[in-house]
Amino acid sequence: MDENAKRLQDYLLQQLSSSDDFVDQKLEFQGNCVWLYYVKSVSDEKKLHDQYIIPFFTQFPSLHDYSQYVKALTTLKKLPDPPSIVQAMLRGTAVLVVNQEVILIDAAKNENTSFGEATVENTVQGPKHAFSEDLSINVNLLRFRYNQPSLVTENMEVGTLSRTPICIAYDEKLVNKEVLKEVKKRLDRVQSVVIQAAAQLQLHLNNTKRSILPTMMVTERPDRVVFNLAQGKVAVLIQGTPFCIVVPVVFYDFMAGIDNFYQHYWVTRFLVFLRYLGLLASLTLASFYVAFTSYNPELLRVQLALSIAGSRAPVPYPSYIEVLFMLLMMELLTEASIRLPKTIGPTATTVGGLILGQAATQAGLVSNIMIIIVAAVAITNFVIPITEMHFSIRVFRYIILFMTALFGLPGLVLSFLGVIIYMADQESFGQPYLKIFLRSAKEKTN
């Protein structure tokens, strides 16, 4: 074999052989031998099989004739150096070594038309595509968005009966080896009979079975996964679900919307501030209402205290019962909006919420101010970008409300501090949960 071709082959193996989707295929027939290299997640295997592999065995007795046939099919020119060839392969190009000559084949497989739009994590200016339920399509999208030879994909199976295919993706130059080792260890320990969703697998990977806070991120956005891969994190893709697990994560990851990567610096900081303000309001606003009305009304201005007292005059029970009643109604409306058919869900829950609020106020069951507070709590809860954190905050809200109903403002303060201490005690694959803001790949380059 020509020395340059041999050097290129060694370089390709060095750069790409650690990934399970790299194909190193040797074709031999009647004393003739050629080598074919490609990354199957981004290359069209059917095209390669029909136009290049079958003709080698059936149509051309000599390597010279086969070489001329291949050159006639391709329009790609030879790239100047091995790194450029590797980059081309990560975009779908195949490499054929025939008759001591390297030939590049355009075999790109772009699955962009197979994707739907993101429905859970919306963005204003970012990409609209979400993952699909096909594992090979999802790996294809990651490869096209993160076309680095250091991106490694490893295939595994989980579920003792379902044997669901999964793929671990990471950048071997940036990944924390201890985290990667722990991820593989936990995946090997999964003993569930059937695994069908990313959230289900997440429960089995979590060391703390009764944790309130999510210690792994489940996302439907390929661009978010790519940004996390660039930070040295590990992504787990599952066949049959349009969601991906990202580990490790810190609390700030759940507060960082995908628009953070596409907006200007100060706009991003302002949006992050709004999210934390919404988080604080969602956690404590209803509890503050109980504390001020039932325990410490003297802390309010006289006009506001009198207004609240006048609004609550017809309400026959304590403020914490009033708050609990309205919060539970809001939770039921939220659950109903999820379960109802899409065609009637938004209309039914909106009309139901308006009628319920107005009727409850006129009947003297709740005060007018309580309706405002519940609406504010509902709005602020949904400013958190990642859905999993919504549910955790909803649970913490009731814990703080319970403590406030028992002890007033001291109970509110102590329970809020308890929530922070609980967060500080958590970790995600060895990473402190309240680690100070992890810089994004965008910020590292600025």
C-alpha cells in the first residue's frame, strides 16, 4: 500500500475508532482488496452498499476499472491533509482506499426533515428542531451539530426484557473520566424489566430514590445537548423517546434557558434575574400572604392591611385554608390541561379557571387578593425553563406553606433556609448541586 494511504488509515483509526458508529470495512474479492471508512450515523449506508460495495463484488474484475468507476461517481476533490478528511467524514463523507489511492465519496445523510419542532422547551431565535424517537436519527443530529472527532458514541442496551438500545455520547477530550465511569457503572446496574423513556431511565440512574430535586437533566433540544457536550458533560440517548439525559448538572443549568445562548450578554443576565425572581415568588408568595394576614399584619402598610382585611371579611376560615384550597385548584387545573385532548384542553382549563375564580370570590370562599396571588404563583412557576424543576418547586411550595401556617414568618424563613440547605446537600455524579454558575461554552470563548 502507498505510504500516504497507510498514514491516512492509521490517522483515521486513531481519531475515530473509539466511537461505535465508526466503520472500518475491508472488502476482498478474487485477490483484490479495498478499504472503506465512514461514520454510519452521518453517512448513507444504503448508498454506499448499492453504489460502491455491490459493484466491487459483481461488476469489476480489476481494481483499475473499479477505481475509474468510483471516480466517475464522485465530485469531491482530495482534501489536503488528514484532519480535513476527518472533518469531512464527520459531515457524511466516506473514504475509499483503492489501488493505493484515497478517494472521497459524498455519502452525507441529513435527517433534518425527520424532526418535529420542540414543544416543551420553546425558543424565540434558536433552532426549532427537537429529537425524534429514532436513536440513529438523534445521533445523526448530534454529529452534524458537533462535528468533532473527539465526540465518542458508545452503544448499550438496558431493560432485562425490552433490551432498549441506548447511546452514550461525550467529548473524550473534555469529559470528566470519573463522571463517565460512574455513568457506565449505574447503567450496568439498571435491573428494570422494561425501559421506554428517558425520565424512566433517569429514576434508575439516581442514587437517591426519594430525592425531590432532579439531579439529571432531561431535554428534547439537540442544541442544548451540544452546548452541554462542549462543557464536558455526558449525554444518554434512548431509542423510542424524543428526550435525552444530560449529566452531571448543577442548579443553574435548570435556570438557564436555551435563549441564553442566542441573546446579548445583558439581555441574558436580565432574563436570568427574572427567572430567579419568579422562582422566589413561586416558592414564597402564597406563604407570605398567610404570614402577613394571620400572624404579622402590622408589617404591612395600613392601607394594604385594611384592604386585605376588607377583602377577607366574608371568608369563613383561616388564610392558610384559603391558600391551600386555591393552590390545589390550580394544581388540578394544571393536571387537567395535561390530560385533556389538545383540541379542548387549553379552552376547558382557561374557562374553568375563570369561572372557578369568579364564583369562589362571589360566594365568599376566597378573597379577591387571593385570586391575584394564585395567578401570580401560576405565572412565576412557568418561567423556569426546565419542566422537571417546575415539579420540585411545586413540592417545596407546600412544605414552606405548611411551616408558615404553623409558625408564621419564622417558619417561612426557617423552611426557606431548609430548602437551600437541602439543595446544598445534593450532588450530581460528584458535582456540588449549588456549584456557582457554570460558564457556558459561549462565555468561555468570549
